[in-house]
Amino acid sequence: MKHFNLDGTAVPFEDGDTLMDAATRAGHLIPHLCWHTTLGQSGACRLCTVKVDGHLAAACTTRAVPNQVVENRTPELDGKRLLLTQMLFVEGNHFCPSCEKSGHCLLQATAYELGMTEPRFDEFYPKRPVDASHPDLWLDLNRCILCKLCVRASHEIDGKDVFAISGHGIATHLIVNSPSGKLADSAFAKEDFAAQVCPVGAILPKRRGFVVPIGARPFDNALVPALMNAAQEGENA
Ligand code: SF4
Ligand code: FES
């Protein structure tokens, strides 16, 4: 079997694997927000940036090659990841204690894993809409981190193309593909994979609130194993 070197450990891989695929299968955490085992590559969040033979590269879009030397959890790279995470927290409106996704949220858990204990930058407090028009699901763009997981899930798995990304720079935002631009007029359904895959609390089911008690939520006790599992499962299921 072919191997590459990840932080001093030999990691086996199969032809076609990305560094992320092989590392995750071998039980190594490469922090990530926009990668999912069942979806195509995106490279949207850059949190998985590693050094490959001394050069920065996204682990989720870089093919594994024999004998590559890959640096992952170094102070330098985790410092860059922490900075990205801190910027994401102020770019949107994230109020963890009042969010149903708290304890299941990949952004929140990643922040804990990287040692973020307080805000670093002044909050932007952007004005963003909430779409509560759908009977079963709601969309809170205040929490959207533009990972495109819902976009890819709706296209690749559900075959619906309910979501897309629009705009540029700071104005980049998620849009809904329907005549009114509202979820109620779209083909979105609660059974869709796109309804399960949001890593934060931007797409949530209605009529459900804090059903899992604090202390029993996935990220409460086993942070790294839960982070490893997060890419395998739909958290809203
Ligand atoms: Fe990602 Fe959720 Fe925003 Fe979709 S709604 S882009 S899944 S954060
Ligand atoms: Fe690789 Fe987001 S997980 S760029």
C-alpha cells in the first residue's frame, strides 16, 4: 500500500484519495468546515490548509502522492486556522447559547478545538434575512458560513439545485432557487440531504428545540472523535 507522511506518521492511501480522505480514514483530524465524505470537492473554507512538501495546499482538494511530507497540526497552521475561525465568527451573527445547533455545530466545535475562548475582532453585526416561509425548515443566513455543503448536497444527492451562491466579496451570500427566492416556493423537503448537511445552525428543522440535553450533545464530551464523525453524518437527521 502507498503511504504519505502526516506529522511524522505514515498514512496509507488508495489511488484517487485526497489527503483529507486518507487522513480521516486513518483516524487523523485535519480541521475542516466545507468537506463531506459523500460530496464533491469545494475548497471553500481553507481551514484544511496543510503544508505539502513545504507548500500550502488544501487537504480536501489535494491528491495523495507516495512519500509526500504533510504538516497538519503545527502551531503555525493551527494559528492560521484559528484566525480564519475568528473571522468567521464576526462575519456572521453567531450567538451559540441561543442556537439549536449548539453542541452539534462544526464551527463551534472547531473553535473549541483550536483554542478560541473569546472574540478577537469587533463584530460586524451584518443585517441578514431569516427565511421562515417553508412549513418544515427554516434558513437563517445570519449563521451561514458559505461552505456550499447545501449547494452541493442539493445538486449532487437530491438532484434539485435548491441553493446557489451569489454576489462577490463581503456581499457573497446564499440564494434559494425559486420564483420568489423563498424556501416555500422551492422544491426543498425535510428529507433532502441538503436539509441535513449544514454544519452550523443556518438550515434547521422547525418545531424542534434543544431536544438533546447539554452534556449529551455530540461535541460535549468527545471533541475530536465527534469532529471526525461530523463529515460522515447529517447532523440534522
Ligand atoms: Fe453551508 Fe449551511 Fe450556509 Fe448552506 S446554509 S452554505 S450548508 S453554512
Ligand atoms: Fe478543505 Fe474547506 S475543508 S477547504
